[in-house]
Amino acid sequence: MVLSCLMLGYADLMTTNEILHLGLGELNPFMRLAQDWFGMWWMIPKLSLTYLVMWLLWRSNNVFNIALVVAFCSTPVLNNLALIAGTN
């Protein structure tokens, strides 16, 4: 389950890039700030947060909480896919 968090983080990164290429913007104010500050290197803070979440999940012993966090991590990916589908 922890590795699925990494895959969802990568999927979020790729779908966000696609949204940016379509001319839409980032809805998350923290990532929008990272994009303004870091320019094309905004992916580093995004992936750093993904690795931080993975490390915290790795230390957890509660499988239910891990599954809940992984399900929560899928929300931005699903939202991004809906936005991409809506533009086509």
C-alpha cells in the first residue's frame, strides 16, 4: 500500500503537468506557490511531500489508517483526470 502512494504521487504529477499544458492552473494554493517560487522545478517539493507521506505510512502499524491515506491520495488524481476529460 505504501508503494501505491508513490504511484499515486507520480500519477498526480503527470496529470497536473497535462493540466498545465492544457492551459489550466493549479488549484492547490501550496503547489501554486511552489510553482511560482521554483518555476519548472516545482516537482521537487511535490515529490518531497509524497516521500514524506510514504515515510510516515511506513512507520504506521495501522493498516486501516494507511488505506485511508492512500485513498485520500487518489483524490487529486481522480480530480485531475475529470478535468482533463472535461477539456476534450
